[in-house]
Amino acid sequence: MRRRGAVRAVALGGTALVVSGLLAACSASDEGGSVPKPRGEITFGVLAPLSGDLAERGQDLVDGAQLAAAEINDQGGVLGRQVRLAVEDGGCAPATGAQGATRLAAKSVVGVIGGLCEDAAVAAAKTADATPFLVSSTRADGLIEAGLPLAFPMEGTINQEAMAAVHWMGYRSPQRVAVLGDGSPASRQLSELVTDRIKADGLTVSMRSAGTTGPDLAGLTSTVTGFEADFVYWTGTAEPGGRLVSALREAGYTGYFMTSSESDSSDFLQTAGRAAEDAYLSMAAGPRLLPGAAGWAARFKDRYRRDPGRDAMQAYDALRALAQAVRQAEDTDPSKVVDNLPRLEDFTTFTGALRFAADHSLTYDNYVIAQVRGGKLILASKLRTD
């Protein structure tokens, strides 16, 4: 079809079928005519759990990617080609993640976005055959520790969350900080990171972890009051955190109270009730906290008749980032796309510039500080740590 001025005849049963018309149209385009030369589509993969407990979040992720693709196509596509999505169920386990990645590789996708569960995302990234994978919705630590050259996490690390929390504490000028956790591995790790950084800043700090069978609220409250803390940071899960702040306020504690991203749940607000008022949360940014995402959220709601979650926002930005990498490469060769992802030019997400460090972690993480006001979360600070 790309031979200029070609006329071909195909003999079938002695009858010549002349098929020069379409070829002539292609020739007109090649010679500068008004008929566009067909260039096909660019296919990006989307990997998300579409069944089981995380199916609702998985669909939110898919919807965010679909909105990005629709808007890209409305603006002329990428390299003059329309964007198409291939969606696969990646589940939430290593086996299902690997299977989903294998199915996407068979569809010759230029890149993949998605991933809600760390183990599934790591397995998918290991399976993807030379295909860049922007992991939109799971913490970066496992991906970075695995040293996956094709994986680019869109979430921050636990170390970056610790830095964000301590950075915000500095603005409050505390004198004595109590770091409390629920005894889980993630809670202990975050507690230790925060405690070490507080000590490095020369502040007095006390760290205590409750038993994993349920926090000893009386014991934790006694730790705070006995230590005369003026800032409490809770690294455990949402519901115990809500009960803890209630117990502290009932005991007369009037200092600052902040929780980690583990409390980014309605369980914290519902359990704490009025005691949560003015509490802070160090958490990954979502559309409900970012004024700059309001217009996009309205477009999402108009299309899907519901408010977007942060999985949709992350997937939207991830697909746009892949498209930008293709534009910069001026090619759909996955290896060239991978080369361009660490050096995206003038590309921003809803939290700011998107940059990847040498280990593919975010140079500028997506943690923010939220505050409870009137029973709802509002943005207190749009932190960018590095």
C-alpha cells in the first residue's frame, strides 16, 4: 500500500480484480495531497484488579485511564495516531499480576499503567517483556528494592512519608514528640524512620508500639501524658488511631495529633468523631484535597456519574506521562519510551512536576498534609520533599 503510483491486479478464476483505488489514495497522501496517510493506533496496557475485594478501586483506575485516552485523542492523539487501551485483570497476587502482564505483552502494548497491590505489581513488572510500566497505585518500596529497570512507581516511598511527616512537625515547632504505632511491620518501620529523623533534628522523642492484637489505649495515653508530649504521631491503622485520639482528648491532651497514610480512611473520622477536629494526616495526595484537580474531577463525574478516587487520578496522570514519553521519543519503540520517562520535559501532574530519580523513585513525592475541619479533610500543605 505504500508503493507510490502502484497498480496491482489479482487473478481469481481468470478475472482480474483491480485494486488500485485505495493505493491511489495512499499515493495522494504521500505526494502531499489532502488525504491523510493511515498510521494505525498506539496501544497502551492497563493492569488493574477487576474482580474481588479491590474491583471497585480497579474500575476507578481503568476509568481514569480511559478519560486520559479520550482527552488525548480529542487533542489529536500521539504522533498523529489515536490511543487505544488494552485492559487486563491483574488481580492482587503475584500469579495474577504476571498472567495479566503476559496477556498485555501479547497485544504488543507500548507501555503499561496500573497496579494496586505491591506483590502483583512487582511480578507484573518482572514479567513485562521490555515494556515500560508506570505503577500508579502502590507504594514504591517493593518495586525499587526489586531493582526493576522497566518499572516507574507513581507513589512515594515510606522513607519519603517519614520525611514529609517530620518536615511538617518542624512547622509546628514541637518540643517533645511521642511516636506511637500498632506493632505491625509497616508501622514499626515508619515509627523508626520518623524517630531517627526527629532525633537528628535535636528534638526529644519517645517511641512506643502497641501489641498487634489491639492497642493498649490506656498505656499509650499514659505514655503521652507522662512524657508531657506536645506532638503525637500515630503510625498505625485508621480505627485504632481514631480511638487513640479520642482517649487522648478525654485525658486532657491539648497538643498536636497527626496520623500516617494508614489512617486515610473514613474509619478514622467515624471512630474519632469530634476528637478528630484539627488532627493532621500525612498522606498521598488525592483529588478531593487538590484544588487544581477540581476541573478534572468535574469532567470525570460528568463522564462516569461519580466522583473520582485517587486511583483514577494516578492512572490519568500515568497514561499522560506515557504519552508524553512517546512524543519525546518520536517513536513507539518501548526501549525508547523507557529512555524518555526519566526526563519528561515540562510535564506536570496534579501535585506538580513529575521526575524520577536514578532508582526510579519519585524525585518529588506525592505526600501532602491534610487537616480535619468540620469532620472533613482539607489540604493543610502541599509538601514536595526530596
